[in-house]
Amino acid sequence: MTDRNVVHATFCLERIYPVPPARAFAAWATAEAKAAWFDGPEGTEIYERSLDFRSGGAERLWGRHAGGKVSDFQARYFEVIPDSRIIYGYDMYVDGLKLSVSLATIEFHAQGQGTRLVMTEQGAFLDGYDDAGSREHGTSWLLDKLGAVLTR
């Protein structure tokens, strides 16, 4: 029998991007724009990418990493306020096993000519997957990729 347990963790990441909030927000708003930075490691084969970016909408990114691991990000958008805030919840699966359920809040603040992005994630890590540090590292990597896209 599987040992059932939940470990809770919260992390907050901040980035300063040299573009206005509208441009930083737009990088999240369409499947094409988000695909430029929100993906897996090099060599990931995408099985499905869908995005219905609106309050009540959903997103999925499902694919196989070069090493063979299959990840499946399934999100539901609770609040989308243009150029200001995004709140979504998501389930994360690896090889069909649910690892976590998270709530993410992304805030866009004007700072001079740029944007200060603040992302807070609250996670429930399930049944032995107590690796919030890995999740924080991966999310930080994605926000750095977003920054590289925004400064091109």
C-alpha cells in the first residue's frame, strides 16, 4: 500500500524585465507566445500543448523528456487580469503519477520602464514527492527563459 502523505511548501520568485507590464503579460497570453519559453528541457517531445487563457480557462503541456520521463502539466485559470495578475491552479504528473497540486499567482508591477514580476507558488506535494526545492528551481529556470525571450 502507498504511504499517503502531503508536504506543503511555498516559494516566491521575483524578476525584473526591461519591458512594460503589457509586454511581459503578453508572453503568457497566447499558446505561441508561451511556447517560446514555457517548455521542458532540451529534446522534449511535446504530445499536447493547449491554452485557453481566460478566467475559467485551462492549459495543458504534456510531453516526453529526452531521458524518457513523461510530464503532464494541467492548469485551470481562476483569475486573469490583463497586464496585472494571473492566478491558476495546476496538477503536475510524471509518468502518470500525480506529484503535486499547486496554486500560482503571478503579479506584474510597473517599475520604471520595465516590469517587476512576482510569482508565488503554494504547493501540496503528494505521497513521498517532497521536492519543493526542485519545483522552485524549475520555475526559476522558466522565468529566466521568459526573460531571455523578452529581451530579444
